[in-house]
Amino acid sequence: MTNRTLNLDDDLYRYLLDVSLRETPLQERLRAETARLANARWQIAPEQGQFMALLVKLIGARKLVEVGTFTGYSALCMAAALPDDGRLICCDIPGDYNAVAERYWREAGLAGRIEQRLAPALETLAALEAEGLAGSIDLIFIDADKANYPAYFEQALRLVRQGGLILFDNTLWSGRVLEQSPDSSDTRAIQALNLALRDDARIDLSLLPLGDGLTLCRKR
């Protein structure tokens, strides 16, 4: 028994994947293609994608929003977990990787469930609220520019329904959250978000050491 989270070395991490990961060949191929890109570090871990797909099913989600889509792996995982009439709105900015994401969504037969909106995410989230979606989104996954994490949180709170989830990626930030006087605005933003979430009475909270840190917020 242990009273703290285990530290996963390479062998134990490989064991975790060997006994639990149910990645499809298409998902594996997308990860391999993404790994060849210069900004491959933006890719989430496969076990994280599988966990988020499980969350979609656990809460019976039908409406999802993703902030920061990259080559579409996390969207592929979550959209596959939706019912046939489910909808995922992906917010990203224009880039070469947009076409990669859409190509894999089509191949998976999921393009009809996913809408990609290419604009600054704060604008897209405001547009969704203006379209009458406030209080109706089941789950929002945020994995984009870290400096805007606090602003994304406030917009997500308006969009997500009571009992819905807001997920933040990179909330352990490879340990950089421990820096005392960070030069990086991204690091400062994540530190500020983590402290604010801890004390926010509007949500239930858990920060998991999954991937680079995954924070789950349940709207009360």
C-alpha cells in the first residue's frame, strides 16, 4: 500500500499501457504521424485520450467543446465516445495541422460529429454563448495557449451545464509550476489558475498526475 501517487518509471509506464490501452490502429497511426512534426510535444498521451473518452461516456455527454485541437487526436478519442447524434466543436487557429485532423476524422467516419472553428478561441467561445449554448455543454477540454487559461475558465463556466466537466491539460507543466519567480507568462498563468481553482466554490476539483497534469472541474 502507498499513501501517495506512484512515480512511473519507463518500465512501469510501459506496463500501464500494455495492460490498459485500447488504442485503435487509426489512433496509433495519427500519433505516429504527429510525432514527426516539429511541435509534436503538443500531442496528449494516449492513456489520457482514453480516459477522456471514458469521461464522455460516464457523464452521458452529447455536446462537447475542445479548445486547442492540433492534429485531432483528443477530438478523435472523444468524438468516438459520443452517441450518433453527439456534437464536438473544436476551437483552434489556422495551421497546417488542421487538415491532418480533418483527414483522420473522415477516415474514422466521425467528421459528421465534429465541427472545427478556426479563430482565436476566446472569440469562438463568446460566439457559442451568443448562439444560445450557455449552460448546455456537457464537457469542455482546454489545451491551448496557457496565458489565456484563466479567461478560458470563465467562459467555459458560462457554457458548461451544471454537473458538466471542464478539463485543463498541462496543469503540472513538466514541474515548472514549482518555479518561484517564473519568467514565462504561460507558467505564471498555470500557477494562477491552479491556485484559483483550489479555492473556487463554483466547482468540484481534482488534479490528476495524468500526462502533464489533467485537472477536472465539475460545475456545481
